[in-house]
Amino acid sequence: MKTLRRMSVAILIVTLAAMVLACGAQPYECTDEWGCAVFEAGETIKLAYVGPMTGDYSAFGVDISRGVELAVKDHGTVQGFNIEIIVEDTQGASEQGAAVANKLSADSRVVAVVGHTFSGSTEVSIPIYDKSGVVMMSPSATNPSLTGLGSSVFNRVAFTDEMQGQAAAQYIYETLGARQIVVMHDGGAYGQGLAGVCADAFEGLGGTVLGTEAVTPGEADYSAPLAAVAALDPDLVYFGGYDADAAVLVSQMAGAGLQEAMFFGCDGTYGANYLNLAGSSAEGTFSTYVPIPESEAFSKFRTDYQADYGQEQGELSPFSPHGYDSAALLLNALDKVAVKSGDQLIIPRKALADAVRATADYSGLTGNISCTAVGECAAASIKFMQVQGGEWTEGPGQ
Amino acid sequence: MVDLKKILPKRFFSRGNWVQPVLAVVFSAFLLWRLYRILFVEQIYGPDTWVKFAISGLILGSVYAVIALGYTLVYGILFMINFAHGEVMMLGAYTGYFTLEAFRGAGMLDWNWAGPIVEGIAAGLGASPDAATEAGAIASLVLVVLIAFVLGMLVSMLTAIGLERIAYRPLRQAPRLVPLISAIGASLFLQNAAQLMFGATPRVYNNPTLLNRDAGWTLLVGGEWVEYAGVTVWEGKPVLITYTGVITFVMSILLMVLLLILVQRTKMGKAMRAVAEDKQTAALMGIDIDRVIGNTFAVSGLLAGAAGVLWGLHMGRLNPIVGFLPGLKAFTAAVLGGIGNVAGAMMGGITLGVLEALGPGLLGMPFQLKDVLAFSILVLVLIFRPQGILGEVLSEKKM
């Protein structure tokens, strides 16, 4: 009887010990609100880039994707796991943006998105990513209302159009001396938003906005709306939209009767593509550019870009350093929250989104980056460029 | 008293249908009121702006007309809508682009080969040397542009024939919907093939210098009394009529006339009209159906190629999907004028172009909504007059 009791106690103790040991060796349990992405050994972590890779506006997508590629190359692996870049094409259209967002949300190995590139396609994708818990860092979506949607996943390193529109209105009024302008836009979220901000700011400074004219993007003939604008006889035409449409506008402006008027574009109309398409008509036109502070990292970025892609950084669009910083920020946050459990790598989604939002004093190419509570992480300022002698040079009076 | 029943179509009064007449009256009243307000009360645009709108509309309309001619020809004979027609136009445009680029690369874009010849002739005739130089330059230019046209039309013709052989001929016995789907598939295939071959970046036509898109005649329209140092002068406002625009308009009228002659006066045209009227009987009469249909597509391809090069020369902008929207609008134009009717396609095209350019201005609508206007017109025409404005069929003989 005594032996049996001793044996039962021994068995009990052994069982308890085994349970304690088993508890200690149990794999990491995912307690994250939005779930976790689990990667087995040998799998790659997917980082997506979404932008216009084909179509009229492909210069932007191609340029920013190169920034993302360089960032991933420079960063290396996350705790021994490789990063795979998935590039998705929106052709600049909002409908495609929604389709791509759904596609990426369905893939459980996509943990973060650098994107989207255009404000219109970003706007429609934010609720989709919110639902699936995929964190975003946009390099170039500048529409001011995007961070006001109450999203916990959307962040951006780009400046807002609130700032761009007001700075442009000030530059137009004070430095260029225009008093009567016509504001044009392409009807998209970005163009219309920016044009509205600029018009309001210009009127606030005391100028007159003679009219607002919208054009359909993608057309080849804007002579009719330009004739209507010419009837108003403005000093300057401000355009919110992208390079391909701006090129058609400047080519047809002189023929429609606007030879005397200046043309002022935005960050969407900057680039080599605009110069190619508009040719000599682009002479004297303006646009917005993001100057990057000189640093060792930026020199290295420029050299790497030239070496890998055979083109000068900043030729196609102003946003390749933003692409670099977006990807680098996301990877930085990944490093912080990724948990290695045995052979697996576990990435809790909400923790990742919170880590991205909590970025403070991060030294990026575009400057010292800190994210606000709503996801504004912009560091850089803007500058206005003018086409002189077929090249983009700094505009007067800056 | 005018007998309305004799003038208006029968359906207006069929079975007590009062909705359509009421709608027509309300709509016309609204339109007239808007026109009155814009033209006489508000007077936003001066006469020079209206002329600019009209010119822009006529030129755009003539491009739509040439593309619509291709649609209408194929529909008239096969009763099938060739949705890949826009892409055939795009390929013609790209060919023209590469031809001009080849000339430019060889430095021959402004090559004045005819100069010495013309000057020699002029010297012999005793004409002024300046006029001779200009004539020589123009003659050289004509050759370059003509070569671009011929090559563009050739490539489009070959594409159209290939399209017929591969995508449509095997489906000739199938129900009407099947070739339609095949056409859409062919259209997507050609768009993506062009994207793979030529890249997605937009390209711009580099015209010969004399044919620069900014060059043209300046017309002085309207204007006002302006005082210069005590003297009041009537100063007109300038309106630019570009050379490329005039060429586009003239070429499209020429092409329509040529097509009419082809369909009405030649043997091949007679065969086409026969096949359009009754395919089986025509076959029994000894007409080779396959050859006639092949010829139809060839002609429609030639027209599309011409439209493509004209588009490139005048509008300048080129990308793999450039054929999509004009193709759609041209189809609308063909339906508007009466599909299957050559003159109808031409009329429909010009009407649509003019409506798109003048419509937003006349109705006080923003220009952003011009596509809404264009397609609303299509819907209205289909409701009130489904056979189109000129509404006849290709097979009818007109003398």
C-alpha cells in the first residue's frame, strides 16, 4: 500500500514536471488583435509595392519601385528571413487600386505595403487594408484627407497637398506676381484636391481665380477646354494632375490662345517623361520638386541608383528617395516586432502597424522622420522647379 | 394645319404612347432655354472662342469619321462589330511613328530633295525663286508624309486581314455573340502585344518642321474697337488653324469619297453590296465570299491606318491603348449616323466631334462631362431613331 502511494506521488510529480517543461517549450501564441503572419524556415517575407508600372504614368511607378528595391537590398534579411518584393500595377487608376488591395490582402504572407502611389488609388485601398490589417507606408500619396479617414494602417512619408497648394499659391502671388489665374485639374482625388487648396490659398492672398476647368485624363486633345480658358485671359494656369496630361496641355496652350499665360504644374507633372512628351512647349513651365538634404546615405543612394538602373536619380520623378525611406521604415519596424519561435518567424500585424506609427527620430534619406498619431511621417520640404533650356532647374526667387 | 402624324415617325403615336412626345418637347424646351441663356444673356465666350471650338470639333470629328468608316463597312457586310478596329488604328499610328523616326534618324526629316528640281522648273518658267524654294520644301515634305501614310496603312491592312483570318473566319457560322467576344479578345491581345513590343511609355510624333503642330494659318475673328494713340482700330482676335488640322479634315473627306466610289462604282464594291444583301445568293451567283470579306477587312484596315497616322500627326500622343477610346467614340458615331451607311458614318463622326467640342460650351456644362454628353446623345438617338440619322443600309444602290 505504501509502495503504491509512493509510486502514485512519484508519477504525479513526474507528470507535473513534464507539464511545466512542456509549457515552457510551447510555441509563441499569437495574441495580436489582427492576427499574425507566420513564416516557416525558407519562406520569404513579402513586401508589396503598388503603383502605376504601365500606362501613361509609368514613370512614377518605375522610379519609386527602384527606391524600394534599393532599400530592401541595403537592409538585407529580417532575422535570417529574406524579403521578397511583390510589385503590383495600378496604371494610375483607382479601380485597379481596389483590385490590387484585395489581391494583396488575400495573401497572408504580405505583411506591409509601400503604397499606393497615387492618391486616388490609395483612398480606395485604405479601408481594404484596414480590414485585413496590412500596414501601409505611402511614398507619394499627397491628398490631405487621407490621414483624416481614421485609419490605423495608413502612413505616408510624402508631404501633404495642403502644404503644397499653399506654398504654390504664395510663390505664384509673391514671386511670379500673377494676380489672375485659372485653376485646372484632372478630376482625380489628387489633382482636384490640390487645385482646390491652391485656389483657396490664392484667393486668401488677394488674387483672383477666374475659373476652374476640369479635363478628362488620358485624352489627346484639350483644345476645346483650353479655348474656354483662353477666353478668360489669365496670367497663369495652375494644373493639378499628372505629367502625361500636363504635356498635352502645354503643347496645345499656345495654339488655343494662351501664349502669354504661364503654366504651373505640381509634383505630378515633374520628370523626364513630361519633358519628352512636351518638347519645346515645356519651356518656362513650373512644377514642384522635393529637395533631398545632402548626406552620405543620399550620395550612396544616387551612386547605387545610377549603377543599377543606368539613369540619374530624380530624372523620372521626385519620389525615389521616398520609396527608399518607406521601405526602410517598414523594414525597421519589422525588425522590432518580428518574433523568432523555433524555426518560425512570427509577425504580429497590429504590433507592426503600431511600431510603424511610433517611428521617432528615424534618420532617412528625406530627413529626420517622426510619425504623428495619424500617420503623417513627412520630413522633407518642397521646392519649385522651372524648365530652362530643356532641363529642370530651380525656379527664380527661392 | 400641319399633320404631325405624317411627319413624325409612327411609333410616336402607336398604342397611345404619349411618353416620348412629352419627353421630346420638354427636352427641346430645356435645350433652347440653355442655348438662349449662354448665347444671348451670359455671353461668356466671344465669337473667336466659338470658332475655336468649332474647328477643334471638326478636326476631332473627322478622325472619328475615318475610324467609323471602317466600323460601318465591316458591319454593313458581316453584321458584326469589329471591336479590334481601334487597335488596328493604333498599330497604323505606331508604324507612322517609326517611319518618321527612321527619317529623323537618317537626318532626312527635313530633307529638301525636291528643292533643286522645283527651282529648276521655276527658273525655266520664270517664277520667283522664293516661291520655288517654298514649293520645293512642301513637295519634299509631301513625300515623307506620304511614305509614312502608305506604310501605316499597309501595316494596318495586314493586321486587319490577319485578324479576319484568325479571329473571325473560323466563327462565321457561330451565333452572333461569339465573333463579338472574339473581337474583344483580339482587341486585348493587340493592346498587350503592342505594350510588350513598344513599351508602355507614351511616345510623341516628331513631325517634319514644316508640319509642326503649332504652325498654321491665323484667322482674325470677331474683335473689338481698340484705341491706339487716339485712333480707334477694329482689332480681331486670332484663331489658329493648324496645317495638320486642315490635312486631317481634307484627308478624311477624300477617304470618304474614295470609299463611296469604291462601294458604288467598282466591281469589288458591287460584290461587297451583294454579299451584304444576301450572302448565300451571292455565293450562288459565283461571288467568292471569302475573298470579298477579306477585301472588306483590307479596306477597313487601310482606313484605320490612315486614321492612325492622321491622329499621330495632329494629336501627337501615342501609347498602346490610344485606339481604345477613339474606337469606342467612332463606333458611337457610326451608330449615330446609321451603321452600315458610309455617308452616315462620316456625318456621325463629324457630328459627334462637333457636339463634344461645342456641347459643353453651349450647355454651360464643364468640359469634364463631354463624354457624358457624347454617350447621352447616343442613347437619345437609339431611343428616338434606332436606325441612326441617315439610317440606310450599305447594300442599297444609290445613283
